[in-house]
Amino acid sequence: MTLTEPSTGRTDRTVPTAERAMADSPRMPGVWRASAARSKVELRAFFRNKQSLVFTLMFPVILLVVFGSIFSGKVAGTQTDLKQVFMAGIVAAGVMSTAFSGLAISIAIERDTGTVRRLAMTPMPKSAYFIGKLVRVIVTTALETALLLGIALTLFGLPLPSTGERWMTLGWDLALGTIACAMAGAAYSALIPNSRSAAAIVTPVFMVLQFISGVFFPFGQLPHWMQTVAAFFPVKWMAQGFRSVFLPDSFTVAEPAHSWELGRIALVLALWSLGGLVTTALTFRWRGPRVR
């Protein structure tokens, strides 16, 4: 299509029409297409980074092998092995390792190096960045959980879920716990000033929550104030959900509420997922303090 000058009747072929300008302009990538591409990048980068593999995946495995070899005896007032209680709890610690610690540290590093800023300046939808991170978390969490359960089953005799209902509980507890920890990790990354301090700021939270959430010790035997503090965080509820999957119902006598509280577990994890999403949307920074 060409433009004709009204006064002379001549045709000007050098002036592009609006249609041609629109056709020549770059198209914004679709969210799902961009998210799929970003997810591949995230997974490739994670598995190529040996430090991430060791810290994120192997650290809970090391804890499982070491403490699983130490613990012995029954939990007071029950016929359940202390070792099995720890096995159920360490699965929750594995979820937190991949979904919270690993995600918060990786975001802090990418923000400090300018990667997040550069991605924000591309035509890629910003939501694709978070979807890619979530896909990486889901894949690595599933791998971590399978690894921990495989070791717990073969080396320490952790029983498989005995009913279909328990398998379903394992599925939704793992899914909600992963999303809750991932959203918490993304939100927490706003508190990390630079990549050098990322591990120092994230790791203490990771370790403290394990100790007060019933991973290393039966939750009902912890001081009351620790139980109260832990109840505000998702790890305690994840661990309780996993205990309901792998331990006999008779173990509820050792739980503070004397029941598994599955409905409350789902509610708390869902609220953490929603709260983390809103907090991330309000506080996420696309540029680190040293990035110009």
C-alpha cells in the first residue's frame, strides 16, 4: 500500500504505512512460550552449577544419613521409632532447602549481577521470570523428595503410605508446601542486600526453622514457646502433614492437638502461598543496589 499526495497526485513510496510499521515491529513473546523457554534456562543453569546441586540437594541428604544413623529408640508414650519421625520431618526440610533457600539465594545472585535487570528490559513478560523459577523449584523439589524417600526406605525402613488417602495427602502437602516455601523465598529475597551475604542471611533461617518445627525432635517435646513460634511458619505444618502420611494414627497422642489437623495444614500452607505472592508483587526489586 502507498501514500498519494493530494496536491500533486504523485505517489510517495518511501513513507511506510501504519500497517507496514506494525508488521515490521517486533512481537511480544507469549507468556507461556516465554515461560517454557525461561524454565529450560533455569533448569539447565541449576544442574550445571555444582555448588547449587551440593548445597540445595545434597545437604538434606547428608543430614538424613547422619542423623538417621544416630537416632534410636521409641518416642515417649508411643510405639513409633524416633528414626521414623525424623525421616518424615527431613522431607519437609528438603522442600524448604530447594523451594526457600535455593530460590532466595539464586534471586539475590541474579539481582546483584544485573541478570534480573537485563531480563526486565527485554520483551519477555515479567511473569515468565517467576514461572521459570517456580518450574525449577517444582522439578528440583520432586527430585529432592524422591531422593530422600528412596534413602529413607532402603536404608532406614521408612514405610510407604499405606492407603490411597495417605498418598493423596502426600501429594497435596508436597505441592502446597513447595509453593508456600517458594513464595516465601521470593519475598525474602528482598531483604538480601547483595550476593555475598545471601547464604549468611538465608541459612540461619533455614536451620532455626528446622529445629523448632519438629524435624530433629518430636514436635510435642519442644518447649511451648517454640511450638507457638513454629506454628506461624509453613515448615511445621509441612512436617506434620508428612508425619500423617508415614506414621501410624496412634502417633497422634504425641501431637500437641492429638490429631493430624489436615484441614488446618492445607489452610496455613495456602495462606502462606497467597501471602508470599502478594508480598513478592509489592516488594520485588528488579535492580540491585550496585546495578546501574
